[in-house]
Amino acid sequence: MVRKRALVYSWSIVLSFLVFLPARSLCAQATVIEGGYLFDGIADDVVPNPGILIQNGKFLEVGFQNGSHRSLVADTIKLTGNDYIIPGMFDLHAHYAMDLFGEGRVDERVGYPILFLANGVTSTFPGGEVDPVEMKELRMSIEQGRSIGARIFSAGPYFGSWRQDWKSNVTEEAIFQEVDYWVSQGVRAFKAKGINAGNLQALIRRAHTYGATVTGHLGSGYRGSVNPRDAIMMGIDRVEHFLGGDAFTSDKSAYESLVEVDIESEDFDSIVDLYLRKKVFFDATLSAYGYYGRRDPEVYDYFENEIKYFTPYMQGILEARPAREVNEQFEEIYWKKRETIKAFYEAGGAHLITLGTDHPSWGEFLSPFSVHRELLSFVLSGIPESDVIKFATINGAKAIHAGDYLGSIEAGKIADLVILNGNPLEDIRNIRNARMVMKNGQMYDPQKLLRSVEGKIGPSGPEEEGAWKPTGNDH
């Protein structure tokens, strides 16, 4: 059990951040966005914005028909020639977890939801939750408008030994019952880590009866882990980190196997072909491994002073800590992953790649800002910016079975978008320059969101440290 930290969701706080122009937008029936340029998540290039009409939280029209928007009472947002619109982004490995004292993770639920939204991430999948009960409450609070934050596609607890109270002799029936319960609590996607083949098969089978997806941090077959190749044959929907395949052998770990992968080999061609045939999504999590390595300076710059979001007390602790030691194996993995993702892309996997940050923080490089490092890592791997944006938008939506209503700017879909200063197809780092973020048709000012959580993350003094440390078994 994790000690619960008090969360205060106040309507006065919510209303103070709503919209770029609060007084007008709260009473408006519709919003019209004119001018600038549009990347809709479907086409491969930007086009002059044909006009976007938003009503009741959805895109009513993209490209006005016969002046139909003029009959509506609407706010009009006029953009300039340097403004670019993209769909709201997905982070499908969005850890809310932090380990500030080296004693285990707890979910950060005060600052992160707002920070994700401020960075243009309108939808998140936590990729396993330390406290799924508290995370469910956070999701519901956001859905009901009692608090502000990115949309959460709840993951529920880990299935596998990564969960401290996981029983090695768990039965199929117990897995079925647990899936049943968490689906009843609103979970529509599950995460396995440290799971054996029989339990994974049971999880996939039961989840699919509800139309829920399953992803996994899998292995090579070493020490009873499951090779992604075998999980794909079981019907898994998504895979994290490693493509797997015959190049991953059961006599060595996935990490050891990965650094030896030859992208020119038949083994590599075979596993890529399996993903393509079975239409399995791959969450590459490139930048997470660079963090543990030497931190490629082109990717790991502090474009934002992230430490300011911690309490003054926590800032003092973090600033006094020595630099983290370099993991040479992970440094090698980082560069190997950049090589393999480019090869997967060139082999026809562009429509199956998703963006996931996988960055549980130890007090530096916070998850919500890491989406920009992941975007840049893809581009530095040699993948065009237009496809990288699709990884973070329409691909993410499709991977979590939300592509019918999220992931692109099309009539009938939920109105999630980001307005940028600068063309992201010329420089992917322009996505860092968000002028406005819209979620569910509601416009937010990113700078106001960022300022609202400065100094809020972590304990305010030694008496609060216990709330940031896990006790006993995690859920």
C-alpha cells in the first residue's frame, strides 16, 4: 500500500485555468479557428488551415461548407502565418511514477496531469500504475471536470512479478476475475511485466473479451520471460521496448540480445514481418535508455527548467545529489534502438510505431517534458517529422482502440489539438512552442498551466517525505 497524499480539487482552481479567454469561451456555443496552417494527422504535409469549427467538444467541420459557421454564436481564434495546428498527442508509456528517495515509486498526481497537458499531450496511458485505485480517482476527477489534466487511459495494476504482491502461482481464473474487476473500474488497456507465458495468454484472452488491449514489457525467453514473438502469436496488441524474435535467445537477457541484433539478418526481417502481418504496435521508448546512458546532449538538454516544479525543499535535496552513474549497456542500447527503429520504419512499420516516454523520474527530466525528447530521438534516427507526429497522434489513438474518436483533426472526432509557434515539419522542436492546447474543445494557455504547478511536486519538508515513499506491497 502507498500512503495517500491529499489532493484538493477545487472548482476555483479549475476555473482559473480554463481557456485562453475564459469569460468568452465559457459561455460560447462554438469556437472557430481561422488562419495558420494545419497538420491533421492524416495527410503527410501541412496545408493552409481551411477553417475548423468546434462545438460541444468535437470537431464539427474541418473546412467550412457554404459559410455554415456564420449562423453559430462562436468565439473566433485568428492565427498568424507562423501558427501551426497539430492533433493532441498521446504518450502510451506515460509513467506518472516518481522515486524521489530511492526507496520505490509512487504516482505523482498533482503536477503531472497538468504538465502533460501543457506540453501538448492530451491523452496518456500510464503503462502500469503503482496505485491504480488513486489513479482511477484521478482519471475520474479529470473526466468529471473537477481537476485539469491530460486524459488518462487507465492501465490498472501491473500483471506480472513487477507488482510486489503478484503471486507466482496465480491461477487463470484469478487473472480472469482481476481483469473483470478492473474493466468494471474503467480500465480498457492492460500492461504485463515479468509475466510467464501461461499468465500472459490468460490476460490477453480475458482482456479481448471486453475489447481491451494488452501491452507488455517482455523479454527473450530468458528465466521464464516471454519473447515478443511468442506474445504476438498469443494475440498481444502492443509491445514495449524490444521487437524480440529469433535474435533474442533464451540463454541471455533481452538487453544482452538487443545489442547484438543485426538489422541485415533474416532473424530481423522475420520479426518485422510478423509485426506487419499481425498488425502489432511497437512502442519504441528510445530516449528512456539514453537517460540511463551518457545522455546524448542533442536530446537531453534542459529546454525547460524542470526542477522549478518541485517544492523548494525537494529542490534543495535534488541539487545536493551527485550525478547519476552512466550505464554503459544502456548507452549501447540507446544507439541500437535508434538503428532498429529506423530499420523497422523502412521495412513498412510506420503505421505501427507509437510514442511512449517510459520515464519514471528520480527528480530530473520529468515525464511530461520527455515527449519532446522522444520526438527528437525519432527524427535523429532518420525518420521524417511528418511520420513522427503521426506516431504521437493517430498511431497512438489506433493502438489503444481510440482511433475512431481521437488522434486526428477530422469532423466528428473529439476536439484535441495543439497550436504551435513554428512549423514542426521543419524542426520537430517547434512542438515545444505550444501557444494553446485544446482538449475536449476546451482551450488552455500552456504557460498558465505551467505556472500553476511551479513548486508543487514533492514534499514540502521532512515531515512529508513518508508520503513520497511506498510502504508494504504496491497494488
